[in-house]
Amino acid sequence: MILSFHATEGYDGHCRRIEDERSRKGNCLMRYLLRVLPWVGLSALCVIAQAADPLNVFLDECAGRYSDEHQMLGQEFHSPGYHTTVASGTWVRPVLPSLDYALGLLQRNSPGDRQRAEKIIDRIIGLQDADPASRTYGIWPWLLEEPLAKMSPPDWNWADFCGARLAVMLADHGQSLSDELKQKIRTSLRHAALAIKKRNVGPGYTNIAIMGGGVCAAAGEILGDAELLKYGRQRLQQVAVHAGHHGGFNEYNSPTYTMVALAECERTMHLVRDEATRQAAESLRRVAWRTIADSYHPGTGQWAGPHARSYSDYLFPRTAFYLTEQTGTQIPVHPKADMGRAADLPVPWRLPCPDELRARFQSLPSEPCELRRTFIRGETPQDSTIGTTWLTADACLGSINRGTFWTQCRPLIGYWKTDTDPAVVLRLRFLHDGRDFASMGVATAQSGGKSLVVVYPLRSRGDWHPTLDRPADGLFSASDFRLQLELVGRGVKLDQMDQDRWGLRAGQYRAVVHALPGRFAGQAIVWQAGEDIDRVFVDAVCYQGPSRSFDFKVLPEVVLAAGFEILPAEAPPSEAPRLTVPTAPTVEAIWNAAQGLAVAAPMETSPQ
């Protein structure tokens, strides 16, 4: 087994906590590491422990957070900023992790495990809305502390996520459950499956379209319901046809949701015996693996952009561990990766990477390598969503021809390695009072390591989320709006090259920013640069001052464009791009030095 070692801060404290929580087998392993490997950090400890006994590691960690009073797990809440009004830092009892804990207990089946699992399952089933006449029929709240009626709004995906766990409980562990609880689970699974069928999401909602199809097909077989099986089968077939037409998943190149889609394909193939359903799931599994293989950058160990949806700029440790196991190639864990997401319920039905894709995780097919992928196929190329990804041995840059800046989206992101950091991160953002802003769009054109962008406002969108926090009157109060290109990592430096150019430097590369003049809501844009600990940035300040309202129903005039290029640190920058407003309200930028790149965007947009 191949393991990745990285030193992280707080080693002694983390080791003491881990030592207390582990089982006898885990404790022996930790004592050995503490004695002979004092330089190993938390990342390595988690990976090693998971490799040695992943199920016990997972269950031991959960046991420390279990409340027999509530019959659920507890944890400190980290709010995503939508669906919930519960503040980050609140101690809560979450539904889905509690179900995973129960499933893990059934899987291990040590003395007392089944009894505790049954208590948890019974408790969670009681939180489901079982009223067919209810708007939230078949779904669960996220948290015990926040019922469905108090969520903002409820998350209908919980029928899919929770239903998937219930299907596994019945298929794999039904014989060990009491008859009374087994009947409750069957009824709850039916509620979830009927809610999924009623909602009937389209194939463009990739991960939920796949997950819900698998849940319904599995429920159909488990419950003996031919209609549910038929619906699940046809839904997965529809997603497969849709992916074939578009060239991949509409939730394009998502480090988070490609992995969810892949896991649900594997779960479906584990649960369902219907051959047509299995064929559709296997087809989609290969689409997911092709996406991962095409985007993996061996030089940095990162998932190259652009990303439709991502919760982190670094590859999650659990993703790195999974890819290592399934490809046979060591996928490193970055020291700054989110270790809070390292522990997953290990499942026995994982499937390996297709043989023909394994070599891609070891090296690029050519150097440099440039991919142009259609993710959403429109009637013409101009109407399509197309990503460009440039990869060399040490660096990569990805961008989308049309995207937004909502918090999960990475319309332009790059990485390169240095002697002191396995992957520094270059990311373009648009910020509203310091937070990612969903009501601004971006058009890009890219050639190699050069990208040209034009930014424009979007009507009928939200603030942090595209739809869930959309103001009814279209007004956003702001004291600060800015476009920001940031470089994050060890040893990053800021170079002012001239009045309109800056270099964001790390190791042997730098990102050169070519600033262009612009306007926002009637005033000139001011370009400025700054630095922080392990972070440098260049900002186009669109507004900074007393809080005031901006009307995005009657959109503000925006003329905002720039050019970015990743170059060897000592290479001279290219000639700057130029900006035109040929037929207002259209903004166009042209970069002759980048093989004639040109990109245009509206100064205002229609409702989307």
C-alpha cells in the first residue's frame, strides 16, 4: 500500500486526541508512530490509520460524539450559508452522519453494534416527513435542532442521500435487523423513493440525477415495486444518454460531485441486479473516471480546473486516499487540505479505475497538454459551455468560457509546485463585502497558460448562492465590490512590474496580471495589490465606501476585463491585451500576444 506523508501543525495535540479515541488496534499503531515517526503529521496519521483499519477508525471517531440521550451523533456545525439558519460553531445532531454511523455499526457487527444502530435508525426515521400531502414529503431535515419547517429552505436532496443509506441497510443487513425496524425502514425507503420520483430532477443535475435513479431502482427491487424499478432504470439511462450528448456531466469537472456521482454508480451496481440499470450505472462510472483522469495533474497532485462545483481549492484527503486505492498511484495529500473531511464510512463495494485510464495518473499524455472539453452542448459552439485546461509537468491552468463566481464555482483556477509547497493555488474571484458573489458572471478565452476574462453582472441571481438567497427586489447592499486574483501558498511574493501589471510569484513561476481600465456603476475601477501571510493578490476595486444599494434588476454598468498568464519567473511578460466597447452594451477584450485571444460579454444580461 502506498502512503503519503506530510507534516502539519499541532501534531502533539492531535496525536494525544487520536490516541485517546482509537481502539486497541489503533492505539498500538499510534504508539508506534509516536515512538518512531515523530515527524509525521495529522494527514499521514489519518491516512495510515485508515489504511490499517478504516472501519474501526471511522466508528471509534463517531463513538466519541454519540449521544445515547439523542441517539444521534453530535458535531460542531459548519454552515454552508444556505438551506439553514443555524450558525457555524453551534453543537448540533446531524441526520446523515448519524445514518452513516448506524450503517458502519451494522457493517462491523461487534457486540452491541446492532442494538445501537437500531436506536439511531429508529430515531432518524422519526424525523422524516411521512405525510404524502406535505410539501416536504419524504425528506429529512439536516439537523435535529432545525426541523424542516425552520430550514431556509429544506433540502430535497436528503430524500436521495438518506434513501441511499436505507437501501443498503435493507439489502446488506436486513436479516440482522428486528422485524419491526425492518418494516419501518421499508416504509421510510418507499417515502423517500416516491419523493424522488415526484421531484423528478433532470439529467443536468448530475449527482442527484444519478443518486436518485439508483435509490429508486434499488427500492424497486427491495420492495418488489416494478414501477419504481422502471423509473430508476429509465432515469439512469436518461442520464447516460445526456452525458453522451454533452460529452460529460453538466456539473462539469467537479472534484466534489464527480466523486459523489462515482460513488453512487458503485452503490447502484452493488445494490441492483437489473442488468439494464447496471449497464447504465457502469457507463456513467466510466464517464466519471474519464473526467478525473483527464483533469488530474500529476505534478501537483491536484484536480485541474475549471470546476463547476467545489468545496475546497485542494483535493480532499478522502478523495486522494480513494484515488490511491483505485489507481495504484500515490495521490498526495496537500498539507493545507481540509482534514475535517478526511473520515468517510468505508464501504466494501468500491470498484477500481478502468485499466485503460490508470497510466494517466502517473504522467501527462504529452507536455504541454491542452484540453478543450464541451461540458454543456448548445446549438452552436457560442451557446455551449466549454472548458480549457492547460497542463505541464509543474503547472496547470483551467478556465470556463462562461461561468459565475458563486462560492462553489471555480471559473479560473491554476496550480503549480515549488520547492516549498507541493501546490500553490491561483484563483479568480468576485467578492461582495469579502464573500464570493453569485450575481457576477465571467467570460473567458484561454490559450496555454494565458487567459483573457471579461466580467459582467447577472440579473435574477442570489448573493452567496445562485438562487437560495436571491433578493426579491434585486437590491444588494454593499460597502465593497471587487474582482480578485489571488495566489495562495508558501513563499508567495508580489511584484509590481509597472502601473498596470503585477506579478504573483512562487518558486519558478509567476502569474502576471495585465490590468485594463474599467467602470462599475458609473465610477472608475481602481486596480491595487496587497499581500498577507502566504497570500498575495491583485484587486480590481469596483466600489469601496459607505454601504449603499446596488440594483441588479436594473443592472449596473460594468466594464471590467483583464489578462492573466502563468510564466517562468524570469520570462518577460507578453504585450498587454486591449479593451474595446464596439457596440454598447457589449465589452470585448483582445489579446494579440496570446494567439489572438478574444472574448466578449454583455454589460448587462437578461434573466437566467
